[in-house]
Amino acid sequence: MNKQASFQRKVAYFLGIVILLFPLAFLSRPATVTEGGGLLSQKKQQYGLSQASLGEIDPASETMKLATLGLRGLAVNQLWRKADEYKKKEDWTNLTATLEQLARLQPNIITFWKFQSWNVSYNVSVQFDDYRDRYYYVREGIEFLQQGVQKNKENRQVPQLWWDLGWFVGHKIGRADESVQYRELFKNDDEFHGDDPPPGSDERDNWLVSKKEYNNGIISVQEYGKSIGKKSEKIFYSSPAKSQMSYAEAIENEGEFAKGQNAWKVASDDWSEFGDRWIEHSTGRRLQLGHEDELAAQVKELEGQLSDLAPGLRDKMVEERRAQLSEAQRTALHTPEDKRTDEQWALAGEAEQAIQVNDLQLAKRLESEHPELRKQVGILVQKLADMRTNLIFTDRYKSDANYDYWKLRAEFEQTDTAVEARSKIFEGKKAWKENQDTVTAKKLYDEGFVLWNEVLQNFPELRDPDGTTGDDLMVFIVDYRDLLNAKGDAFPDDFLLWDIIENFDVEDQFSEELAQRERRKNKPAEESSDAEQESAPASEDSTPATDESATEPAAEEESTPAEMTEESAGEEASAEEAPAEEPAEEATPTKEPGAEAAEQPSTEGEQPSESVEPSDTESGGEAEEDSSAGENSGQ
């Protein structure tokens, strides 16, 4: 009986398994070209988990054997190992083939596409000497990333690939050392662009293609609800405007200034659009970087509403706290900043912090003195705290994105003055490098720097070290110095942009020029000081000569023109007269053996000193000869 029951159960289990095979086979039917397959295949396709490209692997390879046996992980590891080995051996053909097989085994792994495309564009390309070969592998990496985008259009993380694609096209082509050659090759690359955009179109510019890819990523987020992952929103959403600015800068460097001016106008609009966009902070707050002034005005308004509930209370609390300061703190607080000692600076800081009254302290005092205002005060304080936090985070994010500078950059680059300034510098460099016309080149450079100085006066914020305009100007200034060296001219003291050199010469390329300029600035002061010191004993020596010669009319008449000339000659006459009088002082010791002769006035001893003075005033060239003769006689 028991054996029969056991047999019946086994038969039932077997029949159940056979029956269940039919629905399982129906549900797990693989997808084909014409049909979507079973429910599982449809779900894989819906959530981007399909691996339908498995059949593209080389059927004779070990990878195919492993993959068909369910050992996909082992196959992937083996291919990664081979890829690294081929890279070390610089076997680029097999490396490319291996990456293609990996792409078929891992089509939905976002990090795989990012890593390997970077590997090809940045690491493999630099192994070649010819820039055309380098460009080929840069393009290979970009096309590999495009393939990843196409295979992951339904993937929730595809915006990250769009952004990387924009970065590769923009920066790897537009910022490389070979950017001039890369940009030209990219524009004329019909294999990459096809017929859209057509040959010769501005839309083939690498920066505009980069902007397009960035915008595709933004569209995938806004319209299809995709995720940017851990990438910062301020970087993700500011990238299209940055590419537009790079495009404007690039075509101006190529001499297309009218087109560049229009491109900067578009960049300004793009940057304003970025400032109006809501950006999510890491804390979850939503911010608008272009609306900081509005936030500040709202904070100020709320502060006023809080203070108006009890007019004068905040000032009263400040005075109460001021009265509690120590005598040393009060003294430090009232001492002018330029006269404070280090200790007083510390005490003043402590005092300022001690007398401050924040919103919570004011609200607490209001509630204690006016209990009927408790609810109203609580609402205002909560709004104020929330608004102030948004203001602080907005300011920090603006600083991180350098928002104000790029807004200003897009604004001033549109002006006719800035466009003409860049044009003058461009034409000057062209005249020098292509035509070897250094005279015309210097003239154009000088005119360009005059215009740049005007731009800096109209937009003084451009001198901010956090900006890049000063760095751009330093490139022009370095070229200008090289031009002057080619002409054999010294760098001018009256150069208009010395402050740019002082603030932006981070590589100390002008350290020698700055030191020489500083010495030249200090030299007039030193010379005037020396002249004053030398003229003082000269006037003392001339006094007794004038007094002693009072008995001789002829000597008196001769000394008068010398004194008048000395007074009217200024610093140069004083400097010339001093060496002429030094021989008389040095000659005095030679007369010391005859002390009586030195003490007694003698007309014979006076005449040589009086005869030297007219010769100094009448002929400056003879004064130096008399001086050297006097020195020799003194020695």
C-alpha cells in the first residue's frame, strides 16, 4: 500500500513538472527581430536589461562557450584581462576587437562604456606620433561612447553617458595641445558627421556638437525622467552654456570676430537660462543661482518685519551687551583699524561677536516682553531662518560655479570695445608671425592694450584673480614682450596693464621686469635724497667763501652768478655741483700740515675755489673733468 502511494506521488510530481514546462517556456520565450518574446524578455527590454546581442560574439571563441554555458561573468573577466594585456603590448587592433566583444556582453553597464571610451580617447591616442593617428583614436573613443548611448537609451542612467559624450567632443578635441588640427579634422570628418550637419556648416564645430550632446542629456532628464546619478546638477546644467562660451572664444581665436560677438550673445542668454533653472542642493533644497539678489532682498524685508514688531529693541540689546564689555575690549573696539595692535585686533573681534544680536535672540526677547506676539514671531523667525539658509547655499553654489564671473564675461565680450581689442591683438600677432613686420605689429599691440585697458575700466571686476580674463591677457602680454625682444626694445615703464602682470603672473615670467621697474621707481627718490645730503655741506662751504670775499668786489661779483645758477638749476644742478665741491673738501687735508694757513683767510687760497664755481655753471661737461682732476689731486 505504501509503495503504491509513493509511486503515485512520483507520477504526480512528474506530470506537474511536465505541465509547468509549457507556461514557463511561454513566459521565457527569447525576443527575436520580429517579436518581443515572452513576458520576461519584454520586462528585460522595458527596464533595459536585455542582452539580445549575445549572438554577435565570435561563435568560435572561448567567450561564446562560456557565455552559452551561463558563465558570462567568467567570460567578461577573461575579456577584461585580455584588453589590459593588449593595451600593454600596444596591440590596438586586438584591443578594439576585445572591447567590441565586451560591449556585447555588457551593453547595459554604464561604467564599462565610460571607462573604455576614456581609455581609448585619452590613453591609447597619446601613444602615436602623428596627430592624425591620435585624432583617429580620439574619434574611436567618441564613437564607442556613442554606441553605448544607443544601447542604453532606455537606461535610467543614460544622461551620464550623454554628458560624457559632450565632454569628450568638447574638451578632448577643443582643449588638446593639437586643438587647432583636431578642430579642423573634426569639421571635415564626413565619416563621423555624415550628411547631417552638411559639410562646411558651423554646426560641425566640436563645441557646438558638445553643446548638443549636453542638451540631449538634459532632455532625457526633463522629459523622460532619467537620472544623472551622483553628478552635480550645477555642473550638469551649466555645461551647454560653457560649451557655447568655448565656441565663441575658439572662433575669435581663429579671427572670426563678428561671428564671435554673436556667439557671446547666445552664450549670455544660455547662462541666464542656467541661472533661472532650479538646482538641487546636496541637502535637497532647490536653488536658483541667478536670483541671489532677490533672496537677499527677501531676507532684509523679513528682518525689517521682525524688528518692526518692537522698534528699537535690537539696538537696545546691542547697547546692553556693549555695556558688559571689558575696558580693554571697548578700547580696542574704538581704536581705528589702522592703529590697532595684534592684541587689540583679537579683542575687537571678540567684542564685535559679543554685541551681535541674532534673530533667535531677538525673537526670544520679543516673546518674553510681548507674549501676545509669540505666534507671529515664531512664523517670522522660521521663514527668516529658511530664507537665510537658501541665501547661504545659493552664495556657495554661485562661488563654486564662478557664476558672477561667467555672467560678466559673456556680457563684456559682446561689447564693440572688447571685440576690437581682440581684433587688434590678433592682427598684430599675424603681422609679426606671418609678415615679420615688427613695427606694424607693435603699433597694433599698443592699440589693442589701450582698448583692453578701457574694457578693464568699464568692467573692473575682471581684475578678480578668480576669473580667467587676466590669464588670457597674460598670454597677449607674453607675446608682446617677445615682440619687443625681437625688435630690441625694452619693456615700457608706461605699459597700461602692469597691474595685470602683478596679479596674474603666477609663473613669474616677468619677475625680472617687475624688479627692474621697482628699482627705477625707487631711484628718483634715492637720487633726490642723496642730492639733499650733498647740497647741505656745499652750502655751508660756500658761506665762509662769500663772507671772506666781501672785502674783494671782484670775487663777490664772480660768486653771485654761481649762487643764482645753483638755486635755479634744481636737483640736476645740485647733483652736478656736488662732485665739483668734493675735491675742495678732499684737498683740505693736504693743507693740514700748515695749520696756520688753513686758519688764516688768504685770497690766493680762495681764488681756486671761486674759479671752479663759474666753470661748473658755464659748462656742465667741464665740471666732471674738474671733479676728476680734484679727486686725483686729493689722492
